[in-house]
Amino acid sequence: MTSVHRASDLSEVDCSTRCSSAAFAAAANETYLIWAATSPEGSPSPCGPLRTSPPGLSTWPQTPNVLSDTTLGVSTGDPIYQPLASGTIDLGDGTVLRTNGEHVKHRFTKDGDYRVTVTATTTDGRTATSMRTLKVQTHDVSVAGLSVPSSARAGQTKPIKVSVANTHHDEDATVVLYRVGANSEAEREIGRLTQRVAASAQGRTEFPFAYSYREQDAAAGQVTFRVRAELPGYGWNADDNGDDNEARGATASVRPASTASARIN
């Protein structure tokens, strides 16, 4: 068992039957005596090092961005599992959020490293503070343009161009080109390209593709394409703003092959 006493009057502050779970609120400039033994009748024995119990901060998404709200939560980090009575989150941008255990939301206005201070008070009155650096970084590429031929013949190979915009950070982006299925035919991937997309307010990065039109396209009379821009590590979420990562375009007139040999236009 473990017991903690004030040295000034030997009054008991906390007592626990397990050495690892004793916890108490220490007052500044106060001296404490800690007694630990395997039983009430046993001789004192060493008990592991004293440590504070800093509160924790959870964020969703894990790396916040400026395009959506960040959900934040405070945990006590308490070794005896006392619940949170109240807490504050000083985000370092002039915003201080208060919580009684519920999650709170905040929208950051710019990217950067924020020095965040978290304070938590347990239901038995103990208070602790921790500090951490929270990185806010926005990732957002978008399909700014899709250029497809207006007409073609089966057997011809023609260029398809995709323009990608990026206004935040230089990124390695992947663009995937699909042929949308007609009737019962499944959608299929035509190709994918990955290249560096520099951040620019007005600039665009071109992703060049080519498509060889088929007799099936001529039979349908047209063909529809879909493109999707993604960032590595985001998967189907694409990035922090997946709403502008896709585009569609159609070659409205596809005719049967001519008697001349196919050519690239």
C-alpha cells in the first residue's frame, strides 16, 4: 500500500492499496512524506518514481487544416481514472476553448505551428497542464480543367489534357483517367500520372494523357471520361477538400474507323 502525508502535520492526503495508483494534488512549497509497503504491517519499500499526469489533447483530423472544422478533446491522463470536470485549450492564436468533457470545434484561419496549452481538472479537484505543438497544414489540389476531343473515329489515338490547381503547398499529385462504362460495361482505368504540382495562386500543372478510341465507342456513338486527382496518403478521401478533385468530359461523336490507317491527331 501507499500513503501520502503532509510533512507539516502528518495529515493523510491520499492512501492506496496499490503502489502504482496513488495520486494526490500537490500544493506549491509544501513538503510531503510518502510511505510505501507491501502491507500495512510491512516495512517501507521503494515505490516507483513520482511523476505528474499531464492532460492529453486529441484532434480530428490529426493534422488540422483551414478548410474544415477541427474537433478537439481533452483527456486527464489520470492514473486513477478520475473523469474530467473541466478543461481549457489555449490554441495559441488568441482562441481559448473551454470544455466540461464534451468535444469542441475550431476552424483555423492559416497554416502554421501553434503552441497549444491544455489544462484539465479532475472531479476530485486536481489540476494539471501540458503544452504541445500542433501543426496546421492544408492539402488541397483540384481538377481545374479537362480537355477531351469533341469527335474521333475508332482506331484514332487523341490527347486528353488535365489541368490541376494547387494553392497551398507543393505536392506530389496523382491523376487517374477512367473511361466511364456504357450500358453494362464496367468503368476502366485508362492511365495514371504522378508529378510535382507547385503551389500557385493562378498557375496550373498539365497532366497529358492519350486515348485510343475503340469500335465499342463508335457503336455507342460517344464516350465519357472521368478524371480524379489524389494525394499520396489520402486514398479515396483525395485530400482535405475532396469535392473539387473530379471532373468529367465526353467525346460526343465517335464514328467507325475509316478505310485509312489510324493516326495520332
